[in-house]
Amino acid sequence: MATTARSLHLPTPPKPAIPSHHRLPVPFHFRPRPQRLGRRLAASSSDLTSFPDPAPTPNGVYVPWAAAHPAAAAAIDVDAATEAELRENGFRSTRRTKLVCTIGPATCGAAELEALAVVGMNVARVNMCHGDREWHRGVIRAVRRLNDEKGFAVAVMMDTEGCEIHMGDLGGAPSAKAEDGQVWTFSVRSSDTSLPDRIIHVNYDGFAEDVKTGDELFVDGGMARFEVIEKLGPDVKCRCTDPGLVLPRANLTIWRDGSVVRERNAMLPTISSKDWIDIDFGIAEGVDFIAVSFVKSAEVIKHLKSYITARSRGSDIGVIAKIESIDALKNLEEIIRASDGVMVARGDLGAQIPLEQVPSVQQKVVRTCRQLNKPVIVASQLLESMIEYPTPTRAEVADVSEAVRQRADALMLSGESAMGRYPEKALSVLRSVSLRIEKWWREEKRHEALELEDVSSSFSDKISEEICNSAAKMANNLGVDAVFVYTKDGHMASLLSRCRPDCPIFAFTSSTSVRRRLNLQWGLIPFRLSDSDDMESNLNRTFSLLKARGMVQSGDLVIALSDMLQSIQVMNVP
Ligand SMILES: Nc1ncnc2c1ncn2[C@@H]1O[C@H](COP(=O)(O)OP(=O)(O)OP(=O)(O)O)[C@@H](O)[C@H]1O
Ligand SMILES: CC(=O)C(=O)O
Ligand SMILES: [K+]
Ligand SMILES: [Mg+2]
């Protein structure tokens, strides 16, 4: 029975990283095979033969299977990259840690996006600090097209600009060098025209009033530093005390006597008027997540969530709270409770608290999120050197490994994928490090057992939670191959993910948006399945559909849960 089945699923070694010069086309073994992947299967395996593969159109774009066969209701969808991984490596070796890529000039083309999806991008992030409306729209639609045409299930995350203090855009220059001792002027005078060298526009009107002579000005958390030497009306003259590279729209923090000055800018709204316009745009474009920058309190998250509900009935956009300010740390637990997920935004966080405190804050946020059952993303500078170089530093690999060991739900690339020279390579480093560390910790049974506290508020939720806790324990003790969870809104899948079981979790939902949102959660392999109320028939259909696609085999041992029935079953795949 299961033993023989499992031996067929021996994990193969991690795939080699994609050579950097192979930007496109993607090496053959990473390419989803269009004739088998990215399509929907008919309701029973016998139907499979009656629908021919879609023919490529002259421009090489495959007609989506569902579009070619509208009469046959869609039966099951899974992300093409995951399917390839399942098929090649078997159940147990699928990657549990999810990967988020910031999209920028280096990756906004259809081919580049597809290459990232093939390597394992689960979520594409667009940062509203950069690029214009048309560019953002283009990226969001390109991701949707990729999903529709090539069978991926990449979710889209929109990240708000927020009310941080930042500089203007350097008059179109890609960067500027601040040299030791140079005097630069930071001015709140509005500037539509480009300013002379060393005169920098600052977006916050209260800037000149808030700073004092002798204050320190940190650019991007310390990439360059200045000391305020003179205030002249709207202009603040500063001397460079620590030379470095200044990037357009870089973030600015004011320091006085060893800590960040928060004067009136602490009163700025977390969501600016520009952010609200961006949020309306995100809702209209149907993004899956909105990440809110510089969250200070739970109220803003609650406010945004009710705004989204009022504006978009039926759609469920997840609101992600970015932890990147001192205020967020003060109200951490409340903020996490109010949100649908959290990002440890180490870039700005490291500019607001001493750098040596960032690792412990990361660990605390990751743990609290798991306790409160919210997905958590660890972001910024994971592989910073890969913006320029094709291999990471050993220290970067150790940092990524630590985030995986902490069992964060997801890791995020920023500049590495937005404007770096090796986006796919950086992503495959995250992928192979995740796979390796996850396997190591499973094999050595080294993960710290985390005593999970109760999270459910209603009795019904409590039943689901108990079922999931027991199922995860049983899965580990019995050595099952996978847990199957049939879930309407994804909640039961997330409760299972929270337990971080040894085996992967196949989550079946009938909702496309729930499926995309589950993409951010540890260990979940989301499937879209048009299921019925009858568990027996759901299971039989799932088994035959997955067997037909080579994703499970007879004899595999499975635990199946349903949120509707609140049931738990253990069985071998027939
Ligand atoms: N849409 C874009 N267009 C141009 N450059 C971009 C774009 N998105 C990101 N980048 C570049 O990649 C870098 C890293 O991206 P990232 O999203 O982390 O931005 P950031 O400016 O550090 O702000 P944040 O704190 O919001 O993450 C940016 O500083 C910018 O140079
Ligand atoms: C991601 C982000 O916003 C930061 O690290 O600051
Ligand atoms: K942002
Ligand atoms: Mg930030």
C-alpha cells in the first residue's frame, strides 16, 4: 500500500539554477508543456480523450482549454508550475515556502513574467511608488493573461506608496552620488521642473519645520547620510557625512540624539489621497492583495477592509499590513489581528529602528502571525547583491535559510526582480534554498514545536481548528502523503497551513479568487475544483482527475477534510 507508493515518490535532488545568460527562452525542462499543463480537465478521466489539445495559434499563443471547450464545465485547475513540480518530484518535495516577486522594468514583459512564473513566482507585486497608471495596468493584465492562457495562478499584490517622507525623482537620473563633505539642499518647494544638481525635492510639506540644525538625515536607511547645517525657509542645507548612492524617490528619515524624529509626519494619514485613488484602481483591476505601507494602527486596516467590502461586493481582496515603522511595532498584535496578512518590510523598518533589532522583530512578527493564523511575508534585501551579481553572498543564503527555518509563509524579492540583472536566477535561489532547508528540517525533525494557542472565536470555527490540529498531528504520525482539504472560503486550509505539517496540503476550492489568495500561504497547493455537496463523489472525482494527470497514484495515503461537513477521513487513493 502506501509504502510502495511512497517509494515511487522519492524526491529528486533540487534542480540546477537557471544559468543567468538563459534569460529567455526558459530552459526546456522548466517550461510548462502546453499540451499537458495549464488546462482544465474534463469531469471524468474517460472524458479526457474526447477533448483534443488546443492547437497553437500562428503567434504561438495557446488557446485556453476552457475557452476552446466551453461546453465541458471546468473540473479542476492547478498552477502549471506546481503541477510540473508535483509530477517531477512527487508529493513530499513540493516547495512549502511561497515566493513573491516585485515587478519592475526588468520583469514587466510577458516573456519575463512567464519565466518568473515557471521558476515558481506565486505572487507578483506592483509597487505604486514607482511607475505610472498605464504601466501598472499593463503589468496586472499581463499577469492575468499569463494565468488565463498558460495555466498559472499567480496572484497580484498592489503595494501602496503611503505617507513616508521621500525625495523627488532626481530629474530623470537613475542615481546620484553623494560625496563626503558636499553640501546638498533638501527643499519642500514644489518642483515640476527638474532641479539643479544637489537640490532635492522632499514630498513632505512639514519637513523644513520639523528638522533642526544638527539633525541627521538618512537616505534609504543609511545608503547615504547628511547633517543639517542650516535652515533657509523651505530649504534645508545639509552636509554629506557618509557618502553613498542616492536613488530616485529614496526614503528619508530624520534622526536626532540616536532615534528617529517623528514630529508632525507621525500625524500624516497612512493612506494618502493618492493611495485612495490607487486603491480604487486596484479594486477595479481585481488585484488579490493590497499591501498597506507604514501602517500605524489597526484602525486603518479595518477602515480599508470595510471600504473594499462596500466598493466591491463579492470580491475578496486581502489586506496586508506592512510592518515598517515604530508605531506598527507598538500596536503589532492588534494590527495583525485586523489584517489578512502581514509583511515584515525590513527595508524601511531598518531605517526606523537600529539594524541589530531587525532580526528579533522579524522572528517575533513571524511567530505572532502564525499564532494568529495570518500569512506573513519576509521582505527586502534577501538577495540584494544579486541586483548586480549572478550568485548570492553566503550571508544572503543564510538569511534566506533563517526565514525558511522560521517557517514564514513567503519570501519576497524587491530590487532583485524589479530592476536587477538576474531576476530569474534570484528567484531560483529562493526556490532551491527553500526546498533544501525545508527538506533538511523535515528529515532531521529539527523544527521547534510551537505550542499553538486557540485562534477561533466561534464554536464552529473551534471545531474546524481542532480538526486541523488533529489532522496535522495524524499526518505526521502516520506519515501520510498529503492532506486534502475541501474548503469554500479557504479558512480551513489556512488553519491546516498554520500547523505546518510534514506533508503538503492540497486545498480544493470552487472560487478562483480564493485559490489565488491561498497562494500566499505556507504548504498549500491550491486547486480550483467545481465540487459538489457530496464528499464521496468529490473524493472520487478528485482522485481520478489527479491520477489522470499523474499527480497522485493508487496507494498514496491521504487525509481528507471538508469544512462544510467538518469531517476527517484517512484513506488510500484507490
Ligand atoms: N515599477 C517600477 N519602475 C521602476 N523601478 C522600479 C519599479 N518597481 C521597483 N523599482 C525599483 O526597484 C527598487 C526596489 O523596489 P521596491 O519595491 O522594494 O521599492 P522601494 O523603493 O524600496 O520601496 P518600498 O519601501 O515600498 O518597498 C526600487 O527602489 C526601484 O528602483
Ligand atoms: C518592502 C518594503 O516596503 C520595505 O522593505 O520597506
Ligand atoms: K510601497
Ligand atoms: Mg517600505
